[in-house]
Amino acid sequence: MNTTDFITLLHREVVPAIGCTEPMCVALCVARAKEKLGKLPDSITVYLSKNIYKNAMAVGIPATDMTGLPIAIALGATIGNSNYGLEVLKDATADNVQYAKQYLRRVHPEIRIDTNAPDILYVHTVVATQDGQSAQATIQGTHDHFIDNDHADNHGATAETNSPSATDSLDSLNISSLREVYDFALNVPLHHVNFLMDGAKMNMAAAEKSFMGTYGHGLGRLLHTVSNQHLNNTQPTQISNIFGDTLFTKILCYTCGACDARMAGAMIPVMSNSGSGNQGISCSIPVYLYALEHNCDEELTLRALTLSNLTVIYIKQSLGRLSALCGCVVAATGSAAGLTYLMGGQYDEITFAIKNMIANISGMICDGAKPACALKVTSGVATAVLSATMAINHSFAEATEGIVEQDIDRTIHNLTRIGHDAMTQTDNLIIDIMTHKTDIMTHKTDIKTRK
């Protein structure tokens, strides 16, 4: 790809988002359908691919004290603005959240898992009024990509052959190799990638917000308190003796802190990557913090952030946006590349770091967006630091080990083949387990499977 294509790809895949992108995607689709209807609907039906449902089931919704799809749908219908994209609910206030809750008690959205959805990322919404007026909207392929419904059938699949297909938009601009990513990152004029620094700072702000409140499991706040005990002249605890005030602890606490806030539904934007806020957090904060701690100049930092973000995009283009493989594995692999570069590594050392990542946590499953994602984020970035440190010392997984090969691109492809192809049945089983649990409070809205 040429420089223009890379810049286009970065600006398309690294964007701000408020809240978990899957329920926001559903809220966005509902908002667009309501806007086409021109009035508040009396009934709402949403058809979801199984992976959209999986990632929206247990995650906090911004500006509310609720989790899951029903309130996201109600907010999309009442105050959502589709012009905001994945920040569709950024106008939410306490008053209109209360109104959405009242609306939800009157209008019970029907949520259907579409087992025949044309894409792994698919949302189709039908809204209607009591007098028979109706409208529909469909998002497919990417979290904010609407397809034409003017000639759609009643399942939402467009009948027009020239309409955008289910093909993930990451495939429309194909990165051919990690070397191509590396060469671009080291040579791109910096003014084209300045926004990546802004994104890293945005994600840092989300982490700092989490330290001031109670979000999710509070892992980031706990580690932050431990790392700052010396500032308060408090006695070391058993936990602080393990972690201490180190750069490693800071990387862990800031990364999982931002995830804590996001998964709990904090009303604060993060810079996402490839449709995931957690991926954007995981590939930016460790790199930014390392650069800050070592007084790296702006150029070095921006090139490391570019390398990290593009490595994630490169891996995701063959894995897909949603899969049974946890996205934190991919995002942390991007961080490992960026950290290695900041440590003085060049292309060979970066390939070593990526091989170390793939040899280590390549089997981490995705069982939906939820507060416990902060644990997975922490595992990922901890492994990234370890992998980069090993790589700088020319210690790395060899081609004789597991799915690692001599060629780095083949090694990456082995990872994505497992995540995209081999783990399909794993994904089905995960979703079956999640949708049949009986020891948790279930949605008041009926969940149906459409076959």
C-alpha cells in the first residue's frame, strides 16, 4: 500500500468511541432507524449476529447504572444521534436516561440472535408505530457501516448487488506484510499521525478517571493505589511488596484502569482500534507510558504508536473484527512491537517480540465484553512487556515451537487461522454457555434465536 492508503486506514480504524462498541453499534442502528421513522417507535425488533450479542450481554452502558442491550436500545431510540457514529449516546444526561428507562418499561424491545446473519458483525433493526408506519436500518461489516435498506427483504439482507457486502472493510485496503507496516511507521511524515498521540492521551484520561471512582472490579485503582503508597507515606502492604512503584505496575494499572472505566459504562471517550476500545487502550497506553518514563521525543513516540496501532490492524484484517480469540491478545501484540521499538529494537527484534506473544497467550478466548476484560487486558500487556524485554535480548520462540514459524507473516497467519477458522465451534459453545446461565439475573427482554 502507498502512504495515502495507510493514512486512510489509520484514520478509519483508530477513532473515538464512548462505551463498548457492540452495544453502541446496536444503539447506533436503532437511532438511525428511529430517525428514518421520524418519531419515537412503539415497537423495536433487533436482529443480531451471535458475536454482537456476546459482546453486548454484560457490559455497562454509558451514563446509566445498567448493563446490556435493553437500555442501550432504549437510549438509541430516545436520544441517540446517528451523526455521532460510535459516540451515538454522548448527549445522554441524567434526565434523558431516566426517560429512556421509563420508555423501556413501556416498550419491550425484541432481541433476536440471527444464526444466519450474513456477517459476524451484523445488526438489523425494525421500528414501528401503532398505526403501521415502520422503518429499518442495518449495520454490517464494521461497527458504524450502514448498508442500503431501500430494497431489503424482511430479514434485513440487502438485495442490491452493488451495495456493500459482508466483507469486512479492513479487507478493502490490504496490508501485505509486517515489513510494510514497519517501513511506513518509520517513514511517515509525522503530521499525518499526530492524532495517535491525542488518542493515547485520551485513553490515559479514561484511566485517570477510573482511579477516582469505583468502576468494574477496580483492578486499575487497586494497582494505582499500591504504586503510589510511597507518596502518602503509608506502610507497604503485602500487595505493594509484590508490585511496587515501577513502570511495569504503571503500565498495568493505567491500561486495566481505562478498561475498568469503559466496561463499567463511564461516560468518557477512548480511542479505539479496529472497532474495539479495549484494543485501542491496550495498544496505546503501554507505549505512551514507556515513552513518557524514558523521556522519548515526540517523533520516536509517534512512530512507536504508529507501529503498534498498525500491527493490530494488520493482524485483525485476517482475524476479523469479532472472533473467539480475545482482541486483547492482538492489541497487546501491537504494544509488544511498539515497546520493542522504543527499547531500541529494529525490525528483527520486533519480529522476535511478536513471536514471543504468539507463543504465549494465543489461546485466550473471548467470552464477551464485561468488567473482567480488565484482567485479560492486564495479562496481555504484562506479556507484551515481557515479550519485548526478551526480544531486545534476542531471546525468542523458535520455529520449532508450536505455531511459530521462521517467517513472521506466516506466524501471524497461523494465529489468525486458529482464531478465525478453528475456533468457530469454540465461539458457538461460549455463546451457548453465556445464553443458558441460570445463576445470574437475565434480561427482562426476551432473547430469541432466529434460525
